[in-house]
Amino acid sequence: MAVDIRDPKTFQGPDAPSDDDLATCVHCGLCLNACPTFRVTGLETESPRGRIYLMTQWQRGELPYTEDLARHIDLCLGCRTCEAVCPSGVPYGRIIEHGRAELERIRRPNPKSMVVKQALRQLLGHPRRLRLAGGVTRLAQRLRLTGFVGPGRQLPSLAKAWRPPPGNVAPAIGERRYRVAFLNGCVMPIFYPHAHDASVRLLQLAGCEVWFPPGQRCCGALHAHNGDLEGARELRGHNAAAFGLESFDYLVVNSAGCGSHLKDFYANLGARVRDLSEFLLEAGLPPPEQPVNVRVTYQDACHLAHAQRIRKQPRELLQALPGIELVEMENPDICCGSAGIYNAVQPEMSQRILAEKLDDLLSRNPQVVVTGNPGCQMQIEAGLRERGRGDVRVQHLAELLVAAYEGQLNPALPAAFPRPHKRLRPTDSGVYVAPS
């Protein structure tokens, strides 16, 4: 007799969470107060151990599968904060991604999930389509046509999309100490081209020849987070071939979610992946050219702090800037509610989580909020605009660091933080410089 793959008792497909992973949870509850959705709701089913319990019971056939229960899995941010506090080493990030993949297999298709899957597959994995979509959006913003819908209000003000320099190589400034590959990414070149410019400039200052592998695509992190493991695997195969074209010392990534995915799932490549802050601290930078007198608070991107366990490196880079005042939030590593496309598919919960984050950071009265992930940057920027606090700037770590070298900050005027910065441009030799 054929098995109906939509039967609730078939939560045992090829991508379902493994018994071994599920069994690592001892239900101690130490994850509860670290979980953003539990903090907001107080519901056991909105906690990591509650979600693991649901998936375990479905897999054993001891609990009926319903869409109402499945929504508790949907409502997880996948921020992996629970992993950082778990004494049993539960691989929750892997569990939730595989759980969502299994849900997508057994649940009946709905319009929202179909739109999300097609958008991820048909847009994010295709750089030319993304640039075209970015150009259309930029035009719509100039015509003020994007502020009427929720997603449009979330978007930053778009500049011209970032592109790698001619020849796909930016030479080191001074002696070449490293040859690094650079992940172009999918949304980063469209939403925050200045962060890419700044990141490349910092790598050049650190003595790196920067190579931009032609043909690379989205890393697949957003696909995996949303249950499309097949789409993520296809992109990993494509990128493995692209990055295998030439030799390099490290692959540098300036987006926390991408870096986490690359480290976890890219065979023969993950060990060489470095977050930008991680690499810059290891490689070293020359002293900055001038003091930076500004009050800054740092927002830990979830997949940087919890998945990659990188916390001190960004802070040490910031503290090395003369004149900077770094003030810590009470909970800098609690998710801001962005979580990839979570703020688009779960807007109500996202806003509730964001509200707690904004209260925390504004209580520190910063001039600048620094982070290392485009989703965090976009989410917090949008939240500050909604609160009428556009005077507080949100920047990628690289933008603030490079400003100390490029002279883009006027210490006497906090308003001199341009939004966006004057864009660095490549000269004929490939070295990025600020326009006069």
C-alpha cells in the first residue's frame, strides 16, 4: 500500500531531523529566557525545547500533526540563541532547518509558502535578476511609490548596486600578505553597497589581494532557513565550483548569516571561511588616521554571536578607534526580529521582538548602532524611522571602521555620518578610494 506523504505520521522524510539530534535535548529549560519568542509570549510551544518536543512526537507518530501546531515551528526565528546557552550542545539550527524542510514536504501548499519559495529560487540565486529588481526598486523609491506597503517601508534607501572591480581582483595596499576570496552575496550588493566597498578597502589595507570569484551566487542560507534544503544544496554545488577556480588563503564574508551557513555546510571550504571582523583582527590593520569621537552601541548579529561564536572581535576593532565611546546594551545578543525574511513572513512577532530591541538600544542614547549583518541593519533602521529617531545612524561595522581611515567622519558633527557614505570607487589599478 502506497504511503500518503501528507499523512501526519510520515514526519520521517529524507530531510527530517535525525533521531540523534532530537535526542540531545534533555528539556532542562535553560534556553527559555534566551529565546526571543518565548520572552514575548511565555508559551512553552514558543520555546526551543517545546518545538523539539513537537517534532519528536510527530516523528514517533505519538502526536497528531496539525497546522496550528506547525505554526509554532514557523514562528521560530532560527536565531540559534538557544545554542549558545545549551549545556547539552543541541544542534538547534540544524534541527529547525530540517524540521521546516519536512513541514514543507508534508503540508499542503499555501499561497504564501509558494511565493516565498519561488522568490528565493527565482530571484536570490540569480545576480542579474536581483540587480534588475534593485534598479526598479530604486526608481520606485525616487518616485515615492514604495512607502505604501509594509515591505517597502522596511527597505533602506537604495544606491547604485555594488559590482566587483574590473578583472575581479582588488590588489593589496603595500605588501601582499594574503590572497582572499570575497563573497559577493545576494542582497548585500543591492541594499548596502557601501558596506561592500568599505569591507574591500579594509581588506586591502590589511595587505590582502581580494579576489571576487566570477559566477558565484547566493550562498543558500535563506533557502535553508526557510525549509528549502534542496535549493540550498543546489547553490552550494554551484558556488563550490566557482570558488574552486583559483587558489586563496581565506574566504572573507561580511554578512553573519552567510558566514554561518558557509562554515556549517560547505565541505572543503568551511574551514577557510572567516567573518570580516574575525579576519581583520587576525591580520591586523594600521593605526587609523584620525580620532573618531562618537558614541556607539554594538548589536550582535545572531548568526555571528551564537552560530559562529564571534563576539569579542568586532568590539576589539571598535575599541581600537581613538576617541570612540562604546556603550553596551543590556541584551546586545537578543535577536532584533529580522531573521532573514522573518520580518516579512511573520511581521507581527517581528515587530514585538524589535520593540524590545529598540527600547534597549535607545536607552543607551547612541549616535550610531553598529552591526555585522544586512538584515539587522535594515530591521533596526526601519524601527528607528518608525519611532522618529532617524538621527541615530545604523551602520555595518566596516563602514564605521573605514571612515576612520577615509576621513569621512567629522568628530565635531554627529550629523556628518552621511547616509549613505560617499561611495568608494575603484581606480584603474583596482584600489578603492573615496571620491573627492
